[in-house]
Amino acid sequence: MSQGTTAVTLVPALLGLWLAGLSYGDLRTHNVPAWATALPLAVLGLLRTLVIPPDGAVVPGGVAVGSALLMFLLSDTPAAVFPAGAAAFCAGLSGEQAQVLVGSWIAALVLTDVGLWGAADGKVLAVLTALYPDVRLVAALGAALLVGGVVTLLWQHPRSGERRIGNRRTFPAIPWLAVGTMLYIAVSYQPSAVSFGLSATSF
């Protein structure tokens, strides 16, 4: 197996294991440890800011990701709006990768803030788009979540499999994010952004 092939297959394999572990916890206990999503997001956020910035430029692409990462760190405070604005502005000056990545991160935070899903779900989405800043991935994830919502609504019983955030009913989103991601990877054959030495410019 060549070094390039290893780089292409290793990231999806590790990603699949990570998503499988999170999905198991999400389905069984409706609880995902904060470190299990926050740590990968922090590592990938720093990589995409300084080492592998979107669209190949630290300014403005890397700055956009760094500002979006700061937005997540400040997400429990009103001050998060300032790095969110800076991230959106810098992404607008950058290319498609930065725009997809930052846009999805802001959307994930908004969905968390309005109570449509949990904080872990938002961080998982952010990790996925950090690896694959591709509008096709966002579409696949959206379709998977839509199907998941319908399936959960039809099959959910009042005393089993039900979660609440505040007074809202919700469903385990991570397994459906995993399904959408694996379908995207299988169909697109796109290397992840952290497949070092390989081109990721075709997103």
C-alpha cells in the first residue's frame, strides 16, 4: 500500500471509529462526554487555522477558522457574536472551503443555542466540515438528519429513546451525522483536508 493510499484511507477509518463510539453513546445513554467532541474540534481548529488553512492561505482563510474556533470557546457568552462576525467576514474574503466551514460552524452553534440539538451534535458537525469543507457533505448531512428526524418521529416511543433539551423533544443526531458522512466519503472519494501531501483543492 502506497503512502498516498494510506493517507487517504487512514483518516476515514479513524473518523469512522470516532463516529461509531460517539453514536453508541448517543443511542445508549443520550450522553456524549464533552472532551470527546471538544478535543478533536480544538485540534482540527488549530490545524485548519495555522497548518492547513482553507483555500491555502492563513489570511483570510486561517483567520476565519481561528475566529470561528474562538466563537465556540465563547459560545456560552454574548461575546461570541464578535468572533462569529469576524469569521463570517474573513470567510467572505476567502474561498469556498472557508465559506462552507465557517458557515456550517455558525449554523451548528445557532442550532445549539435555539435548542434544536445538543452541544455535542454541533461540535461533531464542526469536526466533519473541518475535515471535508464541501457543500456536498453539508447536503448529505442535511438529508441524513431529515431522514433521521422522520424515522425517529415514526418509531419513537414515549418511554424509550426520547431525549429532551429544555422542553423540546429531540433525537440522537450523531448516528445520522455518521451515516451522512460515510455516504459522502463512499460516493465522493474526496481526501480529507488533513491528508497531508495530497491535494484537497477539488472540494
